Amino acid sequence: MRVSDCKKCQHCKRYVWSHSYLPANYHAIGMSHAYHECELAKKRCIEVKRCPKEE
């Protein structure tokens, strides 16, 4: 499913993590990442084909 469709669902949860990256000869850069997960299907929203709530 598209994340925009999945965001409206109450079973969609957003997970975020961050880490620092130190390139050679440069200052540290903070990078953050995020994904949405369907709590019913126990998969990322992008991997879910159809909403388990509709089935």
C-alpha cells in the first residue's frame, strides 16, 4: 500500500531513528530515517498489498 493511504489507519505506526555520519575531512552530519508499519499485518506499509482490516 502507499504510505499516504496507510497513514489514515489507526493501526499504522511511524518509527524513526537517527545516526551520525562522519565523512572524511568534514564535520559530523546527523541523518534521520523513518518508516511506517502496520500493526495488524506486522509488516512495513510499503510491503502490505491490501489492508488486513478490509479482509
